[in-house]
Amino acid sequence: MRILMISDVSFPRVNGVSTSIDTFRRQLHELGHTTALVAPGYPAATADDGRVVRIKSRTVPLDPEDRLMSRRDLRRKLSTVGAHDFDAVHVHTPFVAHYAGVELGRRLGIPVIETYHTYFEEYFHHYVPFLPRALLGYLARRLTVSQCAPLNALVVPSQAMQSALAAYGVTTPMHVIPTGIDGARFRGGDGAAFRRRYGIDPARPVLAHISRVAHEKNIDFILRALAIIRRTRSDVLLVVAGEGPALPHTRRLAQELGIADHVLFVGYLDREGELLNCYRAADLFVYASRTETQGLVLLEALALGVPVVSTAVMGTADVLRDVKGAVVAPDEEPAFAATVLRVLADPTLRARLAEHAPLDAAAWSARAMAERLESLYRLVISEDPALASGVRMAEASRP
């Protein structure tokens, strides 16, 4: 099969959408399929494969990490795509890419699939604070319903997201296909080397939080919990790996809470090396986002044998269901802090969690998830009712 993916974001921009696109493309190629990616150009140099088309772009107001693709350049480059070049279009974001993908699918007469990566109802108010949150939520829901209507199929990363979209009134066929994790890429890591690089005592208890530093990641919650943890464990250190629009706010909050000396901001780290070291340097990985459609960083931590303490809200509830390498904490700061302290104080429990964690991650194999996406592509391309029935029965039998 030949799949054209279109997205408003991709590497070198680091986030879950970029990771998902990269993971699925790698696996689809190994399964013998061809993918091409149309995505924004970025100021930083990119090491693209030969099937990535970069579109002229400019900075997005209020979010300088992201880029807004030029509609003119996008339309010009897509105009060269012929009816026999691709079997389907797979859109990954609901902005310029969405409308371009739907338009291209109609012109070529091929199906259009879209992945709903981001829980926009709980997202927009952080970036448009001058409008009422209730109004923004209503607009996000209505926009979602209208955008999903012309699609042949919708990929959602979690059952929680599927339920939310169904409640909106989305009637497009939805298929729960999370992004898997490539276990071969999440092995090793040198935690001791990371601690030496940043001057962290080998005996110091370290908590890691790895994500885009954005308001919707709920890092404020982690910092306020850390202020409570510090009262009992005065030597605790939180390492925050990532960058984003909330970084100045997050630094200020650490100062206001009197925990600046207990938080180390290290920015974005190389995914092939230093990021693995960061995970492995931690005694615990901590997370509390309420808006994740999946939560890939939880799987990354588990794959590396790092025990997880996290709330279980939206997509993270799917990841953490029945796992033995994580402890689900209440969505309240004092109770979250108490859970972290309990696990830090119990080396036997941490060792048991670390032993089970890679087995938990293995259940989310990137190859298995790519095969599920492959089946969906075949379904929408063939429009075969018998195949459709088989795919849906297979999906219904999965957890």
C-alpha cells in the first residue's frame, strides 16, 4: 500500500504526534508499505528520508515552537499528486493539514483517515485565555464533529478518547489504535552518566518528568506535589526534560513554591542517547496530565524499567490499566505526594515495579499496532464489508 501522510507537525518538533508519525512510518516500511509525509519546514536542519516533503511555514502566534504551513505552497506541491500515486491519505492534525488532506482525497477519489491525537476541549483555553473556557470547549466539540464528518475512518489512541468523541456526536467509524513502542529503541541508557553530567549525587532520590513543557501537561500539579514531598525528603530532585510555551511560567512557579533548588530543567534531549540516560537516572517517573489521548512517555519509562507513579485520566488510564510496573496515584496533590513518598521509601517495591515494567511495555509493541493500522488501511481502501466485519471483530476482542 502507498499512504500519504499530512501533518502540521513532525520532527524535529518534539511531541507525541511527531513520535507517533515516526513510529508508524518505520513499522509500515518494515511491513513492506510505502509512506510519504507532507509536513512543515522548520528553521532547524532536518535529517529527512527521501519521502518527506517540507512546506514553507511561519511561526504560530502564542506558540513559537509550532509552524503554520503556507496554504499556497501546500496546494502547489499537492497539485502534482496523481490519482495513482497513493491508495489513501492519512491526516494527523486538524489544522491546515486536515483541510488539505480532505480536499486531496476528494480530488483523487481515495479514502481519508485521520488520527485524533489531541484532546482539544481541554487544550484551547490554555492558549486563548481571553475567551471563556465553556465557549472554547463548545467550539472545540462542534469543530471536531464537523471535521470528522467527511472522513472515511478515525483513529483514536485510547478507549477514553473514543468515548469522548462519541459523546460529542461523532459518527465516523472510530478505531482504537494506540501508538506502539519500539522496544529495540528503548533499551540501555546510562543513568549514572546522566547523574555525573549534571552533578547529581548517586544516592539522591530523583524523579523524572519528560514531556513538552506546556500548560495542558499539568506540570504545576507535579511541582506542588514536589513541594509536599520535599518536607519529608529534603534531598529530592525533580528533573524536567522538555521545552515549551509554559517553561517561563513553570520556572516562576518553582521559585514561588521555594523548590527551585529541587528542580532541574534540562530542555529537549537526544532521543537516541541522552533521553534514555535521563529516564534511567530516575528512581521514579512521575506524570499527571489530564488531557493525554495516550501518554507515550509512560510506555517509554516502563520499557526502560523505570517505575511509574502517575494519575490515570483519559488516555493514561488505558496505558496504566492492569500494569504491574506502575502505581496509579490519586488526582490530588497531597495524595499524589504521599504515593511518591511511599514508593521512594520502599526499595523492594521499586525493584518489583522495575522488574515488571518492561513486560508491561512489551504489550504495546510498535509492530502489533502498525499491523492494526495496516488492517484499517486495507479496510478503507477495499470497502469490503466482509473485511470490515473481520477488522471490527478483531478490534472488539482486544483490551
